[in-house]
Amino acid sequence: MSEMTDFNGISSEWNPDWFLTDEQKDLRERLIELCHTTLHPNAIEFDQTYEYPRRNMEALASMGLLALHVPKKYGGLGQNHVCVAMVLETIGRYGCPSTALVYTMHLLSVSALLFRAEGNPEIEAVLRRLNDDVFIGTASYSDPETGSHFWYPMASKAEKTDDGWRVHKKSSWTTSGGYADFYVAQTSSPDFDGDFANLSVFLVMKDEIVSHESTWSAMGMRGNQSGPIEINGVDVNKDRMVGFPGDGATSNDEALDPIGLTMFAASYNGIALAAMDIAKGQTTRKVHKDVGMRVADYPTIQDYVGECLMDTEASRLYTFGVAQALDMNTDNCDWTRHGREPDWTPRTELLHWTWMSKFISCKNVYNVLDKMLQACGGSGYKTSLGLERLLRDGKAGWVMGPTNEVLRQFVGKAALLGMESLDYWNQVPNESVLQNEVKKLDDDAKQKLIDQLQASMKKQAVE
Ligand SMILES: Cc1cc2nc3c(=O)[nH]c(=O)nc-3n(C[C@H](O)[C@H](O)[C@H](O)COP(=O)(O)OP(=O)(O)OC[C@H]3O[C@@H](n4cnc5c(N)ncnc54)[C@H](O)[C@@H]3O)c2cc1C
């Protein structure tokens, strides 16, 4: 048993270590040490001061982690999806949830770049700077017009110029907004004709965006500094389009969502474990002298921990299992093959498994936090124990896009009616609802509808 991984919390025999290689276990040991000395003490401070966790990102860069899954040919560690999940779980558990979120959005932007890196000098230059320059990226997708439907960027457009593209975007939320060095942003495509499935992806730099940093004020995740940003008609050269015009939807399904959802799941599993670590410390320390028992000796408290640990282990096994499937499908996370085979989309077929991963983890974490707070009594309610900070941070998982409401509906609808029923871009009319509503109209109302439709068709023909 490892002393480093224990830290008086739930002991390491409860870790599903059969997913990890020896090299990955060694990386985890070193990362836990870094969390202990640096990330965790900073987490408490950042929660109080709203400081952006750049110092923690510098610490991660010192271990090469800003290029964790970047191929070795670009100077990265060349690690796989399982390792990405392990690193996020470890930062969530022993380090700092805000840093886990900032780091997730960083690796997410790097994933979008890796998908189309081959032969693109702008992207390759960014990839080589990640650790040496602590070059932090983020993904700017959520749109003020469409809320958590981040794949639907209405307040955006792109135009073709003589030597590249002009990018316009309004984004309602961007973790690291104004603090990150580069931004991967999605807009409708330069040849947009009303079809919002026609999306393109751009690489934009810090000095090209308008941001409102330090305005973030929220329940938790206080270091993540998520804020609105604008890209106001910025001219970029042709290589700053990531992929090709119209590549955005494929990029979402292949590069962003499967890895992003896996990272969210792993981080929130880490936060659930952190809550149980704290509860173990508190309930084994606290003695009720009248009955001569520690709080941990009460069967009620054991039941809380037993059930929460089983639920969390199910979520961890699920997350690591899906990460392993992603590795199996991608030649162990070989991004370079996308350059040789641009149509190769091995993660996409596992996308629905990653939806479930995020849903399960973000549902579980809140239950665990609630129960651990109860197990710790009034002491749990106090800031000093650290549980209330985790509870505030942990709630972010459920509301982050795709939100758990949306994921639950995706899964139920797709399971019942097929994947094609999802209609992300609201393009397919629901014929049965339409017919049913028309059935309710009398003749006058039907005629009014016919007139309205004809007027609308005439207007469209003129336009
Ligand atoms: C801490 C934090 C950091 C973030 N960082 C980023 C970032 O870096 N980049 C980025 O692009 N975005 C980011 N986001 C935005 C996030 O991904 C969501 O877009 C955002 O939380 C949605 O908020 P909203 O108020 O627009 O919700 P709304 O979309 O208005 O949702 C309100 C409610 O409606 C529900 N709802 C929405 N659609 C449906 C539906 N079809 N069926 C049923 N219910 C539905 C939602 O689940 C929710 O309960 C961040 C959010 C947070 C909280």
C-alpha cells in the first residue's frame, strides 16, 4: 500500500489501479506530492480571494502536464485517455477543483488542436510552447443566445478574407477568460446559409479577444474565472482555422466531447473521494465520551460511507472503463493518425458512453457531499473542515454543458427513438405533434395558418 496516496483518507486498496501502468502510478505519486505541497494549500486561498490558479498551472507545467496527451513528437508526454482520467481525478481529490476545471478546459482546447495538428504550423507552434511557456488554452463555446446548448453558436460568424478569415464571436462563459493565452472558439462557417450544423473552429490569441476578467463571482469554482469574451471581427491567417470549413461538428464529436466529458467525470469522482477522505478523518477523530465511541463507530455513519463509496467506485470504474475503451479505439490515443486519415473518428462511436460518464459522476458527487456533510455534523458545516468548499465546487458539474438535464434526455431519447432523433440543431419538425395541433384548429384557424404560411413563404422567396 502506498503511503503517499493515503494521506489519512480512504486507503489506496480502494483504488482501481488495474487500469494504470507502473509509469502512470509513478506519475500519480508525484502529482499527489505536488497537490499536497502546492495545489491544495493554494485551493483554499483561491477560494477566498478568487485568484486565477496560474500558480497551480505553473506547478503542473513543471511536471510536463500541460502537454499530458500531446504526442512526443510535439514535445508532450504522449499519455492516453486513462492517464488523463487519473490525472484529473487526482487533482480533484488531492489538489484544487478550480485548477481541475481550468486544466480540463486547457486539455480540451489542446485536444481540438491535436485533432487537426498535422501540417498546420500555427497549431504545431502552440503545442510546442505548452509547458515551457506555461501556455494555457481554453475552449470558448457557450453562446449567450443558446445557453448550455454550446454546440449552437448563434451569436457568431466567420467570413473569408484574401489571406485568411475574419472571426466574430460572443461567448457567455469561458473558463480562464482573459487569463488564458489561447482560445479555441467555434462559429458558424464562412459559407453559412442558415444551417447551424455547418460550424468551423478557430485558434485565437489572448491579445485578440475582449474579456472582462476578475468579474467572476459565484457559488464555487472561484478560481476558474469563467466569464464572457468577445472576438470582434478579428482577422486571422488561413492556418488559424482548426481543420477545414464545416469541420466543427466533427470536431465536437471526436475531439471535444468524448475527452471533455471523461475529464469532467474524473474530476467530480475526485471531489467525491476528497469528501470521503475528509469525513474519514473527522469521524475517526471525534469521540463521544458519554458512550465511549468515535463517530465512525456508529453504524449509521458506516452506512453513509459504505453506500457513498460503492456509488463512487461504480462511477470511477465506469469512467476508467470508458477511458480504456477510448484508448482501445484510438491506438492508445494516437493523435498522429488523424493527420494520415482525416476521416478517422474512433472516439465518436463511444460518445454516448461518455455522456453517461459525466451524468453519473456529477449526480453522484452531490449526493456524496451531502451525506459526508451530514456524517461530519456541525463540524462539516464549518468552512475550516473544507467540505463546504467542495460542496460549492462540486455543484458546478451538474450545470456545465451538456448539463445533466440535457444528457439524461439525450440518452433516453436516443435509446427509445434512435440517435438520429436527437436533432441537435433543431432542424427536423415533429410531424406527430404538428398534425395533432392542426387537428385542434377549426376552419377559420386553419385558414389563418395557411395565410401566415403563404406570407412567410413569399417573404422568404423575395429575400
Ligand atoms: C463554472 C463554470 C465554468 C464554465 N466554463 C465554460 C467554458 O470554459 N466554456 C464554455 O463554453 N462554457 C463554460 N461554461 C458554461 C456551461 O457549459 C453552460 O453553458 C452553462 O452553465 C449554462 O448556463 P445557462 O445559465 O445558460 O443555462 P441554461 O441553458 O439557460 O439552462 C437552464 C436550465 O435549463 C435546462 N435545459 C437546457 N436545455 C434543456 C433541454 N433541452 N431539456 C431540458 N432541460 C434543458 C438546463 O439543464 C438548466 O437546468 C461554464 C459554466 C460554469 C458554471
